[in-house]
Amino acid sequence: MAWDVDLAHSSLEFAVRHMVISTVKGTFSDFTVEPHIDADDIARSTGTVKVNVASLDTHEPRRDTHLRSADFFDVERFPIMTYAVKSVEQDDGEYRIVGDLTIRDITREVALRAEVSGPVTDPFGGTRIGVSAAGKLNRHDFGLDWNVVTEAGGLLVGDDVKISLEAEFVLAQPAAEENAPEAVLEGAPANK
């Protein structure tokens, strides 16, 4: 069965500590998901997430510009990051998703904890499944090494980055049959 991601009901977020005392959060607004969902056995599902890194938004334009620069993501050279699911395991009512995350052409295995909801039928007769996934990575594993030591001796940017994905998938509707009858235009001669 083919599934499409409903981007209007999906989000991709990240969070990192700032100066040890607070957390800065951001989003990526431009991403795609290529799901291969087995609704009968979620553990047999796979998929790939592709993110346009330049779409990051932390609600501070100067910080966003710095994050897009060569100090961090270097979006001119590495515009896309990907997460390719390798395995899904059921674990005590939740799921453990393991995949290869590629940032700046560096690939590392990253595990996510996930909850799967559904399938449910929406008010328009569509079938939907929701996935909430979260995990943590060390940014240095991907060459995101820039930092500054503060006056108090702490680091400006934390090492650990929390990531979370909320995705809603809808079962693709089959295409109209090729031999479906065509509507006859008013006043047009009928085919003989």
C-alpha cells in the first residue's frame, strides 16, 4: 500500500542547549518523507526523510544565517540532509527506529523512540497513521564543531541536539480506472 505524508499536519524540530542555562528550539519547514508503511506489521516499515537544511528557522535571523554558514551546516555545499530508516522494532508498546542520518556528507546511525497511532478513518473516508518520533545526537559526530567558551567557562552551544518528528500519513487513493466512462459534454455528439 502506498502512503503520502500530510505536511500540513507534520513537523520536524530540533533543540540544543545555549550557554548551559537555556534551550534554543528550531524547525525545518521544508522536508519530504517517502514512507513505506506496512499497516499490518509496522516493524516491516521503512522510509526516507529528506530535509532542505536552508529551511531551518530558530526565530532569530542572525542565528539562522550563522547556522546555514560553513561554521555549521554549510548549506551551499550540503543543502540536503537525509534520514534513511534501516529497521523498526517494537519495544514495550513503542517502537525503536534505527536509521542512517547524513549531514554534511557524514553518515551516522541514529536511533529514535517512536509512538504509532492508528490507523484511523478521517471524516472524508481516508485512512491515516500518525508517528511521533524523538531522539538525540551529538553534533560533533557530523562535523558541526563550531563553539565559543563563555566568560564563565561554559560552552556557548551544547553538544547534544534533540530531534523530534511528528508525521501524519494518509493512505493514497487508487487512481481512477482507465476504462471509467467519460462524461458526455452537453451538446456534444455522442461517440458511435
